[in-house]
Amino acid sequence: MEYVTVFLGSLFTVYMLGINSQLVRDKNCVGAFSLAWFISLSNMLYIKVFVMSDEFMLTYLCSALGSGIGVVLSIITYSKVYELLSKKANKTELIVNCL
């Protein structure tokens, strides 16, 4: 069970770090500030579980797999959400220009 916890903890932590780095890049201060609180909590819980683990190598491999998947998911998620929000903004802009 601890391996699943380490995997999910690593996945969520790196996922949030990936999203946060893109928020910082886009200068979204409120989003980056808010997400930083969740990243802090996630890091603390993840480190506690990792340190309490008995088998280092297997725990590390689960963590590395979760990290890799987390960063890829953050890139995919952010690009899809950004694309959807851009389309919505363009439609709103077109409607306002027509009026």
C-alpha cells in the first residue's frame, strides 16, 4: 500500500508543480500563489511516507514513475485547458465586436 501511496503522492506533487510552473510563466499570480499551498501540503505528506518506507529502491522506482507521469499529465492538462479558454475568450470577443 505504501508503494501506491508514494506513486500517487509523487504523481500529484509533480503534476501540481508542472501546472504551477506554467501559471508562473503566464504571470498568473493568484493561481500560482493558491496552488503553492497545496504543493506544500502534498510535499510534506509525500516526504513523510517516503522516509517511513522500508525498501528504498522499489519506493524510488514508484516515485520516479509517478513523477514522470505527473509532469506529462500537467503539460497535457494545461495545454487543453488553455486551448479551451482561448476559444471561449475568442468567441466572447467576436460577440462583443459584433455588437
